[in-house]
Amino acid sequence: MASTTAAVASDKKYELPDNAIVLPPTAQLQALLTLIRDENTHRGDFVFYSDRIIRLLVEEGKCLNHLPVVPKTVRTPVGLDFNGVGFEGRICGVSIMRAGESMEAGLRDCCRSVRIGKILIQRDEETCLPKLFYAKLPEDIAERFVLLLDPMLATGGSCIKAIEVLLSHGVKEEKILFLNLIASPLGTDTVCKRFPKLRMITAWVDEGLDSHSYIVPGLGDFGDRYFL
Ligand code: PRP
Ligand code: URA
């Protein structure tokens, strides 16, 4: 099991809420997370290994397994029926810009021609409070399952604001799946308790937050490391 030695601002102990799912800590996942946490990892590798984790989240991370299916029978080329299942209902992705945009390609790789909405929320650098600038969402989003994308969950403020935008557009709380790479215990607890019908899937829950509300040990500013 990976461990950390960073100086950590004390964070109250939280139990993992029932609606939060954490990927199994396989050796592969831990190795990938170690690579992107390393301050010496340069941008090309950071993007490559982050994309690998995002792919695990979307594909293996049960993300798609959390969408409902209905019985579906197809006729195979040998003239027999196969009683299988098909996805029920349509989905869309919504990324919290900017860092959430890094997760769009992984979603597109797994969900053919998926529609993607955008919500631009930025944390104020002084107060760490989220500010909403812009939202552009599919017109029929209220009828869709929404995969909300943001790799970092710190205080939970940005995620909560994004969920409020979705709810104000008619999306049902139980139709939101929040996909995340690294979460703080506080952010996980705050988001999952405020929205108990939402489901959150994360690759890792870290130790806490520092005095600047950065996740520790974390990986620094995800958006800067992925895009700049
Ligand atoms: C980061 C991150 C989340 C938010 C998490 O975005 O991608 O959206 O901070 O922090 P919180 O849980 O305390 O709200 P940031 O506002 O730094 O913008 P960026 O995506 O442009 O880096
Ligand atoms: N946003 C980031 O990119 N990293 C953090 O640790 C917190 C917010």
C-alpha cells in the first residue's frame, strides 16, 4: 500500500460515504498515481499517465457499470438469439473547466459520439471559493445521465457549484455520476452528504488539505500540469 510522508494539515477523520466508490488500489493504479504525483514528472508524461488513470476510471472503474441496463435480445449471424442487455437511457459528459476537460477524451474513447457540456468554474486564488463564469449544456440534459468530470476534489466547493448548475437545468440528482482522480476526505464527505443520491467514483482519497486548500500529498495544480 502506498504511503506518504508529506507534512499534512490535520484533517478530521471521515468515513467513506455509501455513495462514494474508490477504485481498487491495484499495483498498476498506485504506480500510475505515483508517476503523476512526482514533482519531477514532466508534462508529456503527466498527460500520458493521467490519461491512463482516466481511462481506468471510465472503463474499469465501474463508471459505465453504474448506468442502468435493460434486457435486450439480438439475433447472431448463426441465426440464434442472444439474450443480453443494452444501456437504458442516454448519457452526456459535463466537464468542470479547465482541469475537467482533460477527462473528455477518455470518456469519448469509451462512449461513442457522447455529447459534452462545459461549466467554467474557477477557485479564487485568495479565498479558494468557487466562481461560476459560464455553462453550456446539451438542451435535453434533463433526460440524460450526466457524467460530471473533474480530476481534483479539494474543499468540494467547485463540484457543489457545478451540481447546482446541473440541478437548475432539470438533471435529477440520482442521474449524476461524478468522476474524479484524487479527492480529499473533506471534499468527498461534503459533496456526498449534500447530494446523497449522486454517486461519486474516484481513483484515490488522499490525506487532507493544506492551509491553501490544496490536496495533500496531492499532485499540485492539475490544470497547470496537464495544460501548461
Ligand atoms: C481545481 C480543480 C477543481 C477545484 C477543486 O480547479 O480542477 O475544479 O480546483 O477545488 P475545490 O474542491 O476546493 O473547489 P481550479 O479552480 O484551480 O481551476 P483549473 O481547472 O483551471 O485549474
Ligand atoms: N486544484 C488542484 O488542481 N489541486 C489541488 O490540490 C486542489 C485544487
